[in-house]
Amino acid sequence: MNDRSLRVGLLSWLGPVLVLLLALDALACYLTALHFANLVYDRWLMDDTRSLASAIRTEKGETQFDVPRVALQIFQFDEVDRTFFKIVSEHRGVIGGDRDLPSAGEKLPINGIGLQSATVRGLRMRVVSLRIAPPQTNDTVTVTIAETLIKRNTLAGDILLAMVAPQFALAAIASLLAWLGVSRGLKPLTDLAKQIESRDQNNLSPVPQTGLPREARVLASRINELLARLGSAIRAQKRFVADAAHQLRTPLAAVTLQVERAERAPDVATQREALQALHRSVERAGRMARQLLSLARTDPEAIHTVELEQLDLVALARRVGEEWIPQALKRDIDFGLIAAPGAVTITGDERLLGEALSNLIDNALRYTGSGGRVSVIVESDPQPTLSVQDDGPGIPEDERVRIFERFYRVEGSAGDGCGLGLAIVEEIARLHSSTVEVSSGPDGRGSRFSIAFVGSPQQRPR
């Protein structure tokens, strides 16, 4: 588990960047210092070269260099660097100085000065060459002076130290300011964490977003969305528990009553009657429990259980309808399937859609009298539609909006339903982005419930 803090992570990223920038700045400072050190000492070296060139004279048409040894010793004296010189005549060759000193005079114009760096006797040197034409002669002379780089490097180092020392101080100040800036920038997140930490499990109100920066507002918004979904799930759970407790109370009380009646029965006939009533009560309680569980599975917060796949509505209607044939025969009801030619393919959850169709068929069989007709209809045009039609008593138009409410039953209806079947159908249709419509049957008799698949089903969260 990585428990490194965000503050340390940001600073560990800023630290190397700061060190790299400091190193690049130090390199730039060194190159700048070396440039100006070379600029100063090159000018001095060029002045020395001109001074040495002024000692060249002409006698009887020949170039002469005649400087006292003491003067040359004074010229070459330096406590730090070593200085070398060479004077080359085009006609006479080397007329003074060190013969192994490099020169670029042959490439220079008259009175032109050349600068170069070279290695002489294992020492790095700066070399200055000056080419002149002595008067009263057609000869040219190149004067070359070379000097080691100790003073230059020392000056560049001193300048570098003078420039880098403040840079380190600035780096330390920048690091402190970065720490303070990161801490201040993360303060909204730490405050948000403290707000959430201080809440108990019952406080699911939205997290305030006022005063938060944009990035923190995005986080707070996602937290609020999660709290909203969690609140909806908790409310749905509480509603389910309350509904289950309320609705199961009546059939369970009836079971207890019929058991007591059977125990006190004075004769076998009365006992058989009580047991039959007990059987009906137990069956009703079991059916209600199954429907309550179905309702819980189709709750909006249980959408992660939806398994979407390609399925054929015709095959689904045939498979589910076959399960209800014995019940239809028992009640002497003409039960059949009317399907479009070919397959009618949709994307959905076969288990949930089968349960919705079973509920519609169950309702139709319960409220259709003996000798009636119930049909399962599959249509493909104008959109895939799954319908259940009966010729029972029908539903008044003013009741058609309320029949999808949980535990609502039309007043005076003869069936023994518990008012959950249509609520389950509506929830399953909603999970499939579809609609449930109720209308009158053929010739205005009975009812027709249709699930029209008008959109793409909701995708299951990953």
C-alpha cells in the first residue's frame, strides 16, 4: 500500500526540477564568467602583443628584433601564469622567442590580430598573433604571445562563486516557498477530508462546494454524487423493509389464525376447511415474499445486477408462456401466442424480462373469467413490443395511472393479488429504458399491457 502523501509527492517532483535548474544556471554562470575573463585577459594580451611588435625595427633593409634580456625578463614576468613569445620574419624565419610556439600569422592580413587556444608543452594556453609589415622593407613579421590560463580560470571561479552563492540562497527560499505554496494549495483538500471525517453514518447531506478551487470542486461533486446514490439506496432499503413488514403482517396473521382454527376444529370437515384456508394463506404469503424480493432486485440501486445480452422476444414469450399453460388449462382459459414472423431481437436481461412477462400473464389469468382469452403478443413494428392482452373486466381509465403504484389494487377487483406485480413490471421496463402502456382490449373489452422497447438499456456500472 502506497501511503506517501500528496505533499511529499509534489515536492519530490519539484525538488529534482529545482536542482536541475540550479545546475543549468551554474553552468550558464560559469560560461558567462569564463567569457568575460577571457575578454579582459585577451585585451591585455593583445596590448602586450602590440607593445612587443613596436620593438621591431629595420636596419639596412632587414628586420631586426633587439630587446635587452632584462627587458624581456620583465616582459615575461608573472607570478601566476607563464608567458611565451615568438617573432617570425617571412624572410629570416624566427628572429626571437620560442620556436615551438604555434602561430597563425600566415593566415592574417597585415595588422590583423588572431586569437586561438592551443596546448604548448602540455599546458593549455591562449595564443595571440599579430602580423605587421615593417617600414622600408618588403618583409612581413608575425608576433605571437601565448599565456597559460591560470588567472582566467581563477577569475572565472571567483565570479562563479560570487554568482552561485546567491543562487543557492534563492534555491533555499524557493524550496521554502514551494513547501508553503503546496501546503496552502492542498488546504482545500485537507479541509474537505476533515469535513467528511467529522460526519457520522447518518449524515449524507451534500458536501459544501463554496470556496473550493475547481479541482477540489470536481472531487466534491463526485463525492456528492456518491452520497446521493448511497442515500437513495438506503431509502430504498428502508422502504423495502417497511413495505415487507407491513404487507407480510396480514398473511402471517391469517396463517396463525387458521392454525389456531384447525387446532380447535370440533370435527374433520371443519379442520379440513381450516387447513385449506391455511394453505391459501401460506401460498399468498409465499407469493408476496417472492414479489417483494423481485421488487428489491429491480430497485434503481440494484441496476448492477442487470445482465444485458442479445435475446429474441419471440423465444422468450414462447418459453415463459409454456410455464403458464397448466394454470390456463386449470381455469379453462384460451391461452395463446401471437408473434411476428422471424426473430424480434433486443438487448436486455432475459431473467428480468421473463419475470415481467410472468407477472403480466399472472395478472391476466387471475382477472380473466373461465372461458376467457389471454394472448401474449410480440410485435416488431414500429418498435419491438411485448404485450399481454385479455378479455377480462378491464381497468377504468382514471385508475390506469395508479395501478403501477406499489400495493395499489383497483377497488372492487376480484383477484387476490397483493399489488406488486405491475410495480415490478414498470421497474423492469425502466431498467431497459422502455415504457409500459395500458389500454383496452379488442372491442373495448379487457386490458392490454404493452412493453415498448424504445431505447437502449441502461449500461451496467463497471
